[in-house]
Amino acid sequence: MRHGESLALTIEATQRSLDGRLREAVMPHSDPLRPRDNYAATDTFMAATSRHLAAVEAVVLPSVRRTVPDGAALVHDYVHAARQLEHTLALIKGRLYGEAYAVHLAWPTLWDTVRTQLAEHNRIERQMVEELIGYGDPTDVEALPRKVFEAETHGPTRPHPVLPHTGFLGLVARRIWTLADRFWDSAEGRVIPEPVHPAHHRHDSLMAQYLVADPQFDADATILEHRHPRHGRPA
């Protein structure tokens, strides 16, 4: 697997998953025998999105700020997009459960807004991944998919747009609201989807694939794995 490919594939798979959950939430659910299907689909989309946003803020943003030239500006753009998306998710949650501040909002307008905001979030997220692959330390970048996955499994499952998103205060807020969200998820019987697993490692060569009995038949694989010569020794 090429440098950074695991991170790129994992983020791409997560974005596809969120897009699919959004489509399912928007889809009409009119089965009279399953009146809560619409609630479940919308709750699932909100939970998966909220958890992913929090994980990116906890894991990816510090790496971008630390290693990418002008990373602070990119982090600022991401946080702005994430806050907007979370704000709309909070309105959707209020509209779904009949809260007074949101009952007057039209569903088509809410869904159109969240589509636009999710697309913008995905664009900035992909840009961050590209910059990290270009400038980040390969070992650190390869560790990010697993860290994002672990952060998602322990992240808040509801939108919290007004809370701190970065720094120490953001870390404390995520921990506090994760506990609160889990309590209410259990009390309300919400089904929380599992995060997208990191992309599996693909062996670098066809020979390596054969030796470990894990043939992937990667079209880009070489017959033998290419290893860079050690410094101080002839190639």
C-alpha cells in the first residue's frame, strides 16, 4: 500500500458511508407497520456524522496544524464547515422530535442545507488528507486511520455546535458530552452504527501476497517488493 493510501481510502469510505446514510434519512418511510423507521434513519445519520466530525477534530486537525504549511488556516476552514453542519444537524434533531424552536422549519430546506454543508465538509477533509500525505511524516500518517476509528468509537453521537472544537477545552467537552450522549442514547434506545474500519493493509508485492496466502492481485504491485537501500550501503 502506498504512503498515505490507507488514510485516503478510510476517509473516502467514511464519506461514502455518510452520503449513503443521508440518502436513507431523506428517503420517505411510509410503512405503517414501522412508524419509527424515519426516526431511526435520521438518528443514525446524525450519530455517524457527529461522531466523525469529533474524531477528525481530535485526531486529524492537530496533525494538520502541526505539519502542513498554513495548516492553521486549513483547520480554521474545517472547523467553520463542521460548526455549520452541526448547527443544521441540531435543527434536524429538533425538527424530528418536535422541539418548539424547530417545528416551523421545512424538511426540504433542512435536507438541502445539510447536503450542501456535508459536501463542503467533505471537500475540506479531502484537502486536509492530501496535504497530510504530502507533508506529514509517513509513520504518523499511517497511524491516523486507526486513531480516527478509535476516536469515533468513543466520540459524541449528537451535534454540539456551540461547544469548543479544538484544543484542551475541545478535548474536555468531547469527553463530557460523550458520556452524556451515551446515557441518553441508552435511555432512548437509539441504535448507533459502528464506525467505518480503517482500510486493510495491502501487501506491497505479488510475491509477498503469495507467501502470506493473501493474494489481492493489485495491478500496481511489483513482482518483488521494492526496498530502499540503507544509507551508507551500495544500492
